[in-house]
Amino acid sequence: MTKLLEGAPGSRHLLMGNEAIARGALEAGVSVVAGYPGTPSSEIIESLASVSSQQNLYVEWSVNEKVAMEVAAAGSFAGLRAMAVMKQNGVNVGSDFLLHLALTGTRGGMVLVHCDDPGALSSANEGESRHFARMLEIPLLEPGDFQEAKDMVKWAFELSEKIHNVIMVRSVTRLSHASGNVTFGELPAEDKKAFFRHDGFLLDPLEGPMSSLPAPYRHGQQQEKLAKVIAEFEVSGFNAYHGPQAPELLLITSSACYLYCKEALNLLGLEQRVGLLKLGTTWPLPPELMQTYLSKTDRILIVEEVIPFLEENVKIIAAELGSKIGSKFFFGKREGVIPSTNEMNPDLVIAALAKIMQIPYEAVPPAYDRRSQELAVSGAPGRDMTFCAGCPHRASFWTLHNVLQMDGREGFACGDIGCYSLAVLPTGFSTLKTLHAMGSGVGLASGFGKLGQFGMDQPVLATVGDSTFFHAVLPALINAVHHQSDITVVVLDNSGTAMTGFQPHPGTSQDAAGNEVPPIDIAAVCEAMGATVRISDPFDIDNTRQTLLALFEIKGLKVLILQQPCALSPQKKGKKMFEVSVDENICLGQNCGCNQLCTRIFKCPGLKWNSEQNVSGIDEVICVGCGVCASICPAGAIRRKEVA
Amino acid sequence: MNTVNLPYDPYNVIITGVGGQGNVMASRVLGNMLSRRGLQVTIGETFGASQRGGSVMSHLRISSGSTWSPQIPRGRCHLIISLEPTETMRVLSNYGNPNVKVLCNTREVHAIGVIAGDQKYPPLDDIKSWVAELSESCWFLAATDKAMELGNPILGNIMMIGAAAGIGVLPLARDDFEAVISEAMSADKLKINLTAYDFGSEMIGAAN
């Protein structure tokens, strides 16, 4: 709600972690920002795009994360401050470029903000991107609260310019999507001019060409930069110790876990017995600072998400310091008191501390606990994930599933990342049988489609979203066409990057800042490759079924584009196409041959099952009026009337 | 920094419901109202899965001192504002305690399992008695139904904020609500939101 540009220096605002990161970049005078949508990172680009015209800022949703890093790096090479933003998977996508960027170094400050999702709260994995810092030898910062999220991003730009290399700043869902009070700093006012110097000596990192050659020489330069950053980390205020001079246990933590640890120590009354070392500069660790705190006690507990990255790095330092600090006993993920999967929370830290310090802890009276658990069994029926009411994917997978069943050769669909990933579940009639990275469904299908020579005759489909099509499908599609793989690619075109909040992509006619841009036509791209292309509206169940069945008769690569905007898209929100109702005189419920097809199988959340009267109904608050259920009711009991 | 007295510090509120009910909006409005009073507010929430018919929860930590964890520890909630009856039961089983207060909207949102007939939605009267058993005090309001009379069911979330102000445990003021809504929305939406807020407060008066 806070407008990022309003608010005087020193004023205090309730900001989402991602907004705090965006404000930090603005206070640093960032000029170029690029990213690809991904929960929990998307609001950073959205916040900056919303103020780009007022700040002479260039902000783009890039086609994928590798290109986003490249676009940001161009800004840095031309002397501007630049930032690339993505979720954890994005760092994998961009890592090839990042490896080379780490060797060439940067000019204007460059920061890579990556938001991990411990617990996979809105991801298909809980992958760690911190390891890239160690693997590619780049400094890593981790903010521990909302104020730090802002301040640390600003500092990261300064650090980047001191060592002339990219700095990684890692957030997590519980910071990015949480909110807290943040005090604003100054916004810079100076005009910036972009110019890329490339006419200097070949090995001059600031005026010569940006090249990673000769690699071993550049690698040496890169490691000198790391030595320089360690000196900064030794004295950084983002590393802080709270607790007694001689603690019984030293708790080392970083990121959102800092807040969980503080709360756990508070609830167990351990603040005067256990020391808390909060680290903001987590790679490379500053050895002198570590020596100071590791010397305080012999027992160390390390709390972090998800796998033991900090823990391993602390252990390496402790081994190196062995002659000075003596041997230590480490509690954490490898020892087992802290889990190595899923996200952390205050209760997990409480449990670990209670065990180590042998303190009894009861969250609630046992009788209350038992009773509330018992009542929740019948009182809180579970909520399985489902496509939204009126989601075009439900209609699309209804047809895909039915056509594969009709064909009878045990065909299947390969999927990837998007809302349509849910089609591995009953909400998508369990149509998807593989689910991996973005674009992987088409790559896998390309491979499956070449297994005919080994006797495989199952029809192979791949489903991709429209944003995914541009992000990672193009190379796989080219591979499939070139090798004459016999598959059908279904593009579920809902007119935007729907899952992450409807961001634009190269197929839409507006960019991140709302400027008119030329859209790339998916059908024309596929036709130019030589694929057979058909287009249908997934809400037209009959036409979609016939079109897909006809495509099964054609050899080679077929593309079916199913066009219907997302039910939550701005153009549809609050507007019903149809008023839908159930004629209770026609619906026979369980006595109908359909056996409750609409509520039992189609299962749109806008439907209701009235178990007393044995009829289906419509939930008027939830139904968005797509009218598809009227097409699937065999008795014609579901009526739809066009809304004028 | 401020002179507000909180019944507990941090005071912990959970706003719960089903994706699409305006949970996140409600937590932002409530958080900003309290932040305007000089309080430190931390809001923890997850979205992404939230729009796909899943349970959603926002955790608010309200303190005169510092930033707290975006996740409330088990059994430590002081006030549950629930937009959906069965979600109240889910939150009570994780964060409830004998001293918790509950504000509950009575509009049912059926899970897919209930729609399919695989699960049973409990009768509202049962839920009311269970919530009463597991809380210190509770209020049940037909907020969504009332919001539909105003022309938009989503306003049920704003009514629940008005109701939270009505029970008087937190420094929630109508002026702050007006200021926060004015910042967040276009001017033409202010009046209907104020009406919804006032209805919520009045419903508490009537329920008492």
C-alpha cells in the first residue's frame, strides 16, 4: 500500500519484504532491473516497474532468468547500477552466464536478488540457490528482517562497486512475502549516463573488453576480490551477537531463521544462557569474526533453511581455527536436531533448544491440545489443491484426458511448471504423468516421440503455458521438429504469466511498465518451424475434442493452441459470461447415469452438491460464469444464460 | 515510540479463510491501521497456492517493541479472524489456547472433497459449539451474506475488520481505516468500504 517513492527519509512504513528490497534498490540509485516472474520474488520487479517512469528506471520482465541477468549486466557494463531478480530455479537457469560474469566482473554495481522457497510453499521444489555463491565464488548476503532487506540491498550495490563483481542477496518466502516496518533512507537525485568502455587493454577490467579470457588469470582476479570482500564482512554491522559473555551454547543463524531463533530463546527464557550470532554475510564467512564467537563456548547449534550450507561453512572455518579455538560439538542438520527438509519455524527451534538444554516446554495445555486436534478431524475437512472456478485449464485437461481415453493406447501428457502443474492431481483428471522444470515436458515428449523404433506407440502430449513457451520451450520444440518427433504440444494460452500474478510476457502487447510493445505470435512461430498448428477455445469442448482427435491422425510435430484468458485476469475479473443455474427438476443426482459427473469428476469449486435433495447446485459467490459445466452435463440440467 | 497499551506484547492475530476471500487485503489493512498507531507490525503470509481454493492464513504480530517472527508459535494466537467456519477449526487446532478470542464469518466455502461427496461439511451449529468450547469468547457474523446485500461478497473481509474494531481489544480506529483505504484504493471505493466497516462494528454490538 505504501507508495515506494513517497515518504520522507526517516519515515516509517509497513512494507512487504519484496517492497523493502525494491526500496533498497531505489535508495541505491538502481537504473536497470530485469527478472522473470517466480513466487516469491515477483513483487520486486512489479514494485519497481510501477515507479519506473517517475525515476528514469529501466525495468523489464525478461524472457527468462538467463536473459534477465544478461540485460542487467549490460547496464552494469555501461556503468549503471543494475539488478537481476528471480526465484531459486531462476539461478539455475542463469547460472551459465553467471559463471562467466563472475570471471569478467562488473562495473556499475550489480546485485542478483534470488528468493528461495523453503518448504516449497509455492514451488515444485525447495532448491537452494545459496550454493551458487560458493560454487561460482561470489559474495552472498542474507537479510534477517525487513529493515535489513532494504538496507542490505543498498549496501550490496556499494560492495559490488568496491570489488567490481556481482553480489548475491538471498531472500526467502517468509521475508519476501511477509511484511514489517521499515524506515526509509534518502533517494539519490543525480542523472546517470550509460557508456560502455571497450577500447582499453585486453586485461583491463574497467576499460577493456568484458571477456572471461584468459580464464585462469581472471579466476585469480576473482579470488582477490573475494579476499577484499572478507575484510568488509569482518566489520559489517549485518553480523550481530546477542547474549551473555560466556554462553552455554552458541546459536548461529541467518535469514528468516533469525526471527524464529529470537522468539524461541524468548519463549524458553534462554536469553541469558544461550548466545545468538546472526550472520548477514554468509559467504565467504569472515574468519576473524567467526574466531571471536566460536571461542565463546564449546557447543554450537546452527539453524538455517534448507540444507546445511551455513553449517558446513562454519565447520570448515572451525577446522581451520582448530589450534586456536579447540574442538567443538556441533548441533544442527548433520547431527539431526534440526531437519534438513522443509521450512523452519519457531516451534522447530524451540524443540531443538529444549532438547539440547533439557528444558520442558508445553505449547498448550495437553487436554486442550487433544480436544482441538480431535475436533479438527471432523471440523476442518482438508482442502485439496484445485484449479480456480472458471479456470480454462480445467476445461483443457477435461478434453485432453477424454481424448487420450478415447484413443485407448494409454497415451499421456508431459507437463512442466505453471498452474497447469496441478493436472498431475485429480483437479486436472491426473492427465500429466511427468512434471519437471519449465519446458521439460516438451523436451521429454521430444524424446518419447522418438521411441517408435523400440515399439512404443502411446500417443505423447506435452502441455506448456504461454509464458513458458517463450521461457524454455523454444529449444525443445526446435529439437522435436528437427528430429521429426511424433508428438502433440498443447499450448495453454491464458494471456499472461498467470500463476505468479499475471505479469506480461513476449506474447502480450504490454511490457512491465505498461508500454505498448509488439507481441510475438505463438502460432506464427510454430508454423515457421514447420509444425502443424491448430487453435481452439478450450471452453468449446466439442471443437477442442474434434481438433485434437484430428491432430492424432497427422504425423510429426503438431501444436494445439488453446486460447482462453485466466479466470483471474484483469479483463475477466468480476465479469460473468453466463448466469449458470441447475434445473432441479432435470438433475437426477446419483440416480442419473452420469453418477454426479459435474461434482464428483469435473469438480469445479463453483459447483455445490446438495446431499439432502440429491441434486447439484451453483455457489453464486464462487461461480465466475464460464458456463463449461453446462457443456458437460449429459442431462442438460445445468443451464447457462448469456449475461448481457 | 507510542503509548498504546496492548493486552499482550506481541499481540498475535491470525486472519484465515480460503483463497479468493480477500485474506491478504484484510491483513494489509489491519496491519497498516495498527502501524499508523506507531506499533511495530509483522505480517507473515503465504500466497501462490492461496488462489487455488486452498486454506490461507495471515499471521499478524503486533508489538510496541520489535519485529517478531512472521510465523506465530503453536498455541500462541490471541485473536482469530476467520472468513470461513471450518478454517477456524483448523487454526484452533494449531494456534488455539484457552484464552483465544474468535471472530467468525458464517459463510461456508466447500472444499473439493466436500463438493465431490468424499468429505462431509460439518453443520454450522456444531462448529459454533466447538469454537465456543475451544475459545475464551467468540462471535459469529453473517458477513458475506451482508456484503452480498451491499453488492459485493468480497466486502465480507472489510466487515470482519470492522467487527475486530468492535470488540475493542486492539487500538483500531475508524479514522485509520479511512486513511488506509484512501491510500490503497481509488476514491470511489471509499464509501462502500466505510459502510462495510461500520456494518461489521454494528454486528458486534448486535451479537453481544
